[in-house]
Amino acid sequence: MIIRKGRIGENENIVSCANAAFIPVRYPEFDFHINMKKIYDSNIDYSPEHFIVEEDNKIVGVAGNILRKFSCRGQEYLTSFVGSVAVIPEYQNRFIMRKMMEQIEKENKEKGVVFSVLTGDRTRYNHYGYEKIGFDYYLTVNRRRIKQDDLNLDIIEIKDNCNQIKEAFHIYLENDFFKTREEDSFYDYLITGKRKVYILKIEDRLIGYFALNKNLQQIDEFYLTTLDLLNASLKGIFNFFENDELTFVISSLNKPYLLAFNDFAETTAIKDNLLVKVYDLKAFLKLAFNLNKTVKKFEDKEYIYRIEDEIYKITIKNQTIDIINGEYAYQKYYPTRKDFLRHIFTLGSIYDERDLSLLFSISYADLF
């Protein structure tokens, strides 16, 4: 058995292996070229960002580890997106996935990755150190909650050669927290998972865009130039699709959109679909804190935790955070880092005055 990094030009072999593994558990027409267009059908060859397992003179397993930098308040945080972990059926149950995940772990440590991200209900990854962190709101809107509106709004499905993708991309930059996408790959990110992308226009002015996951009848990404146009946009969307009900996925970090949707949501659900592994705990907490400052005000306070065998003193003062290690009398003990993160990034910490409470979320379109 040989485990190595992919080489430029191996994209088709990687896709063939991944499709062979996924088609039996998905559906006959499943194709990574379509479902993961941003990686496997893009202008960039991501083959070198994969691990490949060879046996019997053929590729029997692949795993992607795409490294990206998140920017937040002038700081960059190296992030790993892990996906397409696949082993063809006749070679499964031979610990090949484990060996690839071990290589990803080694690479992430060597490269100085702050945190690594998976998505979906992948409990098989938990013993590799991934844990559910953060949540999104699923707001179901019913047509009857929308008021009459005189604005004449047009909705147009856009393709990858549409000259208005650039305008939609600028709306994305104005609204998104992480801004990881480039203009030339923006559309490919949005249509990953067979989503369809639509722009909203009033006369000749583009006022927003959204990505519809038709299989789930939900809108995974939705941004406007101004929330004053939310009612008109919703009315236009419901008229266009002739639906009585649609679900919108809104980040827990996006307070303005959550408040605006309050007037329209029939029901609200919370889902924690994000799996994260943290390598640099201090850097990750600082990133999360700086993101959370945009949605809430923190009181000056000191938290002292024992996490595994280390004690962390977290001091918040004047909306800044400082984290140091030392010998302190700790207030709470978490036997593992996963236990700590699972608590402070979920609803439980909101009701516990002894704990720092943080929100975290990443758009579906950014996930690999």
C-alpha cells in the first residue's frame, strides 16, 4: 500500500475513485464533477491537495485536505477543509480511511492549521477529534406572513457566464464574515450540491442573490444590498416559485438577518451540522471572539478553565480578549478539548454564567 499526495493532472483519477465509493451509497447519477464543481470541475487543479492510496497498481482511496486562509480584523487563520474521503467498495474495512485521516492530521500540524472543518452528519469522524461546534437557524417562512408590496421585482436564474455574477460577488463581500471565495470561483461555490443561483432585480438594479437547494426546499445563502427590501424580496421569491412555504438557513452570527426574518418566520429550528477540529485553541478562541463582537457586547470578565492538563485564563476587557496559560485556581474543568468546545459553542453555555458563550457558523457554500 502506498499513501502519497496527488499530482497535477490526476483530477480525473481522483474523481473516478470518489465516484466509485459514493455512488453505491448515494444515487446512480452521483458525480463529483457536478456535486463538488468548485473543486472537481474548476479551472484550478486541486489534485495536489488530496491524499491518494494506491494498491494493486490502482487508486483505491482518496481524501481532500484543502487549505484556506480566513481573514478577520486584519488577522489570517489557516483552515483545513476535509472532504471527499472515499475508499472504493472492494477495499473498504481495511483501515484505509484511517491512514488517510492520519496523513491529514500530520499535514495540518506541520502547516500550522488553526482549525479543520467537515460538514454533515459524519459521526464516523468523531474519533479523529472532530466535534459539532456552533449552529445555524432554519427559518421557515409562510407566504401568508408576507405583506403586499408594490415594488416590481424580477428574479432571474444565473449561469456561470452571467455578467452579473460580479455584482452578486460584491454583495457577498459586503455580507459574509469570512470572505474566503474569489470572484472567479464564486459561482462554482454557490452551485455545489446542485444548488441553483438566482439574482433579485428592481428595474435594472441588482439588489440581492440567493442559492436554492431544491432537493431540501431551502435557501442556503441569501444576501441583499439592504434589509429594507426583505419583504419585497420574499414576496417576489414566493410568487416566482409558487410555493406556500420555504426554509431559509441563516448563520447564528448574522444578527441583522435573524432580526429581520423574525417578522416573517412561521417556525424556527436550530441545527448543528458543522464538525470542527481545533489545533490552535488560543487562536481559534480569538477568531471566534472577534467574530462575536459584531453581534454582541461582552462584559468585562475573567474565565479560568482547566482543559485536559492545561489551565487557561481568559480575560475580556474593553471588548478585547487575552488568553494565557499558567497555574491558577480554575473555575471549571473539561476533561477534553472537545468537551470544552462543544459546550461554549452551543446553547448550553448561554444559560451558564460561569462560561464564555460564543457563536460559530460557516456558510454551506464554503464547505468542501
